[in-house]
Amino acid sequence: MKKNSIKKVLSMMAAAAIIVGNTACNNAQQGKEMSMISEESLSAGSDINTIGSDVTPTGSDTNADESDINPTESDINPTESEKDQDEPGNAQIIKIYNYLDNTDVKNEDKMLNSMRLVVNDHSEESDFIGSFIENPENAIFAENPAYKIIRDISEDESSIVFLIKGEDSEYPEIAYGLRFEESKAVDEASVTDYLDPLADHQDITYTKNEDGKLVKAEYSSDPKEYGTYDSTGVVYYDESERPVLKEYYTTSGNRYMAYVYEEDKLVMICDFGGMAYKGMDDDPDTEIGMDFSIFFIS
């Protein structure tokens, strides 16, 4: 190859290398400048967001304000658990205490913790209450059209007395008393039939007073189809038309189911009655060892 041709080729290669090098440098410089611009943009953006958060409420602030002004769905439509507390028929039984499950029936002293007696006047009533509640004046007392209730609640031992009223006069009353330890109640987490005094399959006759308020519901059902237990009965209601007492039939004798309220809330249902274990040796009219259950309500 001629010298001039070789020189020409070498000159062209050198020029190309210079162009490539300059291009790489320019690209690197541009990349550095773009990176600086991005960092400045991010910094500026964070400043803008900071300033914006001072002027415009964030999403959490906006939601908090809306919840104060506009009720949420849960405020308008209560949850099932909230409905349960408002509707006795849907309430939940949390604990159950059964007297006979916690008692030695061979021990007559223990049998005295559950008792039934027909009282005919105020003196007999006071004596019966006194046998269960030491200081009645300090106990919780309530009364409705169907019964009187006296409760003495303590951590160690509690007592409860029901005085079932007659429909036509104050006396005679059927007095039931129970002495128990709530700590022995068994946990329960299911709704049971005890919560609703009436059933869909029953034939029901309602009685209302002159103001049109429900005072009584008498019911019956076919014993061949549904059995004799609770086949007939009557439910009494208070001035707010809440069930307060159910008297129902069983083959072992009539039973009672008393609905106990504190203010507007159902707190317990007491189911008692039937056949007593025995009469007292020195006073056969006083029956002891009565079946007695308490359902504590949430």
C-alpha cells in the first residue's frame, strides 16, 4: 500500500476516535445534569408536598372530618352484634348456672339453697326473703306486673328471690329463692330458644289493655307433633311490652321463666320450677332442691 493511502486511513481512524470520545463525554455530562435536575425536582416536590400538607388536609384528615359530619354505614345500619343487644330475642347467652349441677342432693343443707313456698301475707313474704337475703334494704329490688325480684349480688355468694304475683290479688304469692356462686357458671356462646318466649308453631292469643298495649299472650301447640314440654303457657309483658314472665307446662309441674332487665337491657333469664326434690322434714310446705337455672345475657 502506498504511504499516502496509509496516512489517509490513519487520519480517518483518529478522527473517528475523537468523535466517539466527544460523544461519550457529552452523554455523561448530560446524564449528570439530568441526575442533578431529578434530585432538585424531588427536593422541590417534597417541599411542595410539605407546603401542601399545611394548606390542604390530608386524606386521613378529610375522612375524620367526614365521619364527624356524615354518619357512616355502621351508624345508620347497626351491626349484628349491636342488634343483638337491642333485641332480646337475638341476644347472646354468655354463661349458664344450673343449681342442681352444682349441688349434692344428699346434703340437705345444700338443698336449702333452692326453695319454694306459697306466702299468704307480708309477714311470710318478709320471712322468706330474710332466709336468703341478710340485708334486704341494701339489695337490688325491682317490680313489674308479674313478679317482684330481690337480688343480693356479691363475688363470693349471691342470692335471688322471685315473688310470683297472683293475677287477681297481691297474695298468695309463690316465692322462689336461690343462693348461688356465679363463678361456677359455665361459659356458653350460642343463642338458645330460652331467649324468645314464643315460637312460630304455637297458636297464640294476645291480650291488650285499654291503651292498646300488649299485656299477655296465651299459647298452645300440638303435643303429638311438638311434645308435651312447653305445650301450653302464658307470657306476661310490662308497660314497655317487654316479656317479663313466662309460665309454662311440663309433665313435672309448671315452670317459670323470668326476664330480668337493668334499665333497658336484658341481663339474665331465670328458669325455675317443676317438681321439688323434697319438702323440709319439719315444714313440708317449704319445698327444697328446686331446679333453678340462670342464663346470663350479653
